[in-house]
Amino acid sequence: MSELCTSYIDGKWTSGEGAERIPVISPIDETQVAEVAEADANEVDRAVRAARAAFERGAWRHAPVAERQRVLRRIAALIRENADELAQRECANAGLPMRQIRERHVQRAAANFEFFADFIGQTANESYEQEPPFLTIVRREPVGIAALVAPWNAPLALATMEMAGAIAFGNCFILKPSELTPLEFVPLLELMKEAGMPDGVAGLVNGRGPVTGAALVGHPDIDVVAFIGGTETGRHIARSAGGNLKKYVAELGGKSANIITPQCDLERALDAALVGIFSNNGQQCLAGSRILVDRTIAKEFIANFVARAEKLKVGDPRMMETEIGPVISKAQYDRVLSFAADANVLTGGKRAEGFDKGFYVAPTVALAEDNSLPLCQEEIFGPFATFLTYDGIDQAIEIANQSEFGLVAYLWCDHMPTVMRAQDALQAGTIWVNTPLARDLRAPFGGYKNSGVGRTGGLSSRNLFTEEKVVTMPMREFPIAKLGQG
């Protein structure tokens, strides 16, 4: 019997009665693991009204910083105490390797709450005295109700970044997970209540984007929208949010370049290139999916990469030794393999051997002659690496920037003048030099071009989830003009 995932409104799960049911299919073996009771516009309205009532009651937004810190840290502790259940649920509906979920995603979810607990205890507001006799202070107040739309590729790690940021500054939120990955959020919302979160502060609605998502982000009583997902969906949400003058941030797609120069530790660069494209089953917006290698080292580097790719352990993601599991759905499976049809495939490009069920793609490596090809320009979002060769760092930078995306870029180089030249010229929100996938939550994260709007993390999240209020008052009496005395 599969689980029914319903809405969470005012601290209670709804019955799901009367809602359209959407099956949740595990990519591991194509069995049904859950059903989503899709929230329609009326149910979304109930959720928003409950969040607004909780916000107006003020128990959370007026709670002292120390109390919000206590709850945030308790949530983090409970996430770690319940890591097994959370990981098993995420694995069941997302198909991500269990080791990666346990060691990275669950720990990142807990760290998100811990980070914002620390952050709100250390930040200070501005004050100005440069215009005597006035003292001007800047206060920050919570925006109100946040609509958080989370993706399916790393549900816990990514959703909790926005959840933690929203509540840290005193807001209420309503989360809409992907209809493909609802399971992990059932225990998570219950853990938040156990930690001391007042009813109504944390809400959840399940369903598809055009139904539940559209009703949520378009609701007139939503104050801020945070979206992580595909670029085209991000455009639709931006139009809806902009039409209602809502604050909006979006982390969207990517086609990130990973530049390998001759002046680097090639063994470390090889290890990192494999991590950059094949971790998370290749389904990450910041994947180093275009690997640019200097022509002088390309033959050996590509050969070594292919040899390692062919040894990757593709298997049931519930097994701790598995390095690559299935992609999320049949549609995604077909999409990934469609890019191999006309490509110069060096390995993979087909169903992984040994699987009759599940959406398992063999780790795929292709060599492209031209960066304008679809496999170099479109986000494939799977275990699919594309190699391009270049002559000199200037050509590498030119190729890297020939993309509608600009989320991250990777550079492997030990020559500091080249590093400084490249980091200045690369058009991406984050440049990783001699490292894969490193994020400091204090720093802003987001993309250039079609990879996003706005930033999150540290001060960026504070700017998103708060409103600034300026208060000016005199520090001593001063003359006021006496109008109307003749």
C-alpha cells in the first residue's frame, strides 16, 4: 500500500479527500511508492490564509532571536537523529545514491538550519549620524508569507535552504515540493513541529506546477517567491510574481564549463571532473557538464576519464556501494538518451546493463567538435559528460561563455595570472578554482543570464526575506520653520 501525501495546513495533515491523485513512481524499479493528493486553488487558498493568520498572530515573527535560534538548532538536531528515515524516503522517490544522501544531502539540510541560527545571532542593522542632528536607523522586518517551490533533484538539501532562510527572519512559508519527490517532507514537517515551530508557520501543498504551483505563486497574499528548477518554469513564475509585485528569487538551469588547463594537478582535476558531472546521478544544475580540455593534454585526459567512467558502480541506489542510480523518470531517461543518438559517444549512450526495470542510464561520455551543438547548449540533466578541446585560455573562456546559462564555472589551473584572467572574464555566478562543488553559505549563490534571478545565502537571504524600514529621529531639538504666522 503506497503512502498518501497530502497538504499540511495549520499544523495538521489534510485528508486528501476529493483531490486528484497523482502516482509517485520510484525510478529504482518503477513501482508506485506514494500518491500525491493534488491541492487545487481552493486548498492552496486555505493554506495561504492559515499562514497569514499565523503571521498576524505574531508568535513566531515576534519571537526573540534566541527562541528562533533554539528552534532552528533543534530542527537540525532532529534531522540528524532521523537521518535514516529521511534518506530512505528521498532514495525511494528520487533514486539518488544512499551514500550521497546520507553523507551530503541530509547533513546539508541540517547545516542549513544551523547556519541561519548562527547568522541571525550575528548580523547587525545599520545606523547613520552623518546628517545632524538626526539619528537614522535601519530596521528589518519579515516580509510575510513565502512561497517556496522546490525541485526533485536534491529535495532535502535545496528546499531546506529556503525554508531555513524564511523562518529564520520571522516569516511563515508554504512549500510546494515536486510531485515526483514528496515523501521526505512528511517527516520533515513533523520534525519542525516537534522542534517547537508554531502551527501555521510551516505549510505544505502537493501537486503539479500548472495546478498547485500556479495557484500558490499567483496568490495575492503571497509576499515573496523562491523557486529552484528549470529555466522555462522560472520564466512563468517570474511573470506571475512580477505581475503582483512580489519579491522573487530563482535558481535555474546550467550548462557549466569545467576548464582543464595544462598547469594543474591533472589527477585531482580528473577526480573532480568525474564528481562534477556524475554525482547526484548527473542531475544537478551546477554539474560540470561541458569539460573543456587544452588540446595538448586532451587525448590522455579524455582516455583516463572514459576508463574511470566505465568503472563507475551503477546500481540500486539503496546499496551503499552504488555511485550512480537511476534518473528520476521515464521522460528524463528518454531525454538523456536522445542526446546520444547523433553524438560522437565514447562510452555509454544506452541503458545500463543488468537492469530490466528502473531508469538506469549508463554513464555517458561524448566528444563534440562544435560548442554550438545541442548537447553543448542544452541542459541534459543526467550522467552525460561532453568534451570539447581548446587552444589557449582565451579560446576556453570564449567557449565557456557561449551559453545562455551562467550558474557556475570550474577552472583547474595553478598559474595565478591565468586564474585571475579567467575568473574576471567567465560569465557565471560562482567560479570554482581547483575544487568541485564547494559552497560557503555566507556567500551569495545564483546565476548569470538564464541561470537565475537574485541570490540566496547569508545577507542575500536576509535581503530576500526581510523588508527594510528606515526610522529617523532628532538627537536634539532643532528649529522648525513656523509657517502660517503672517
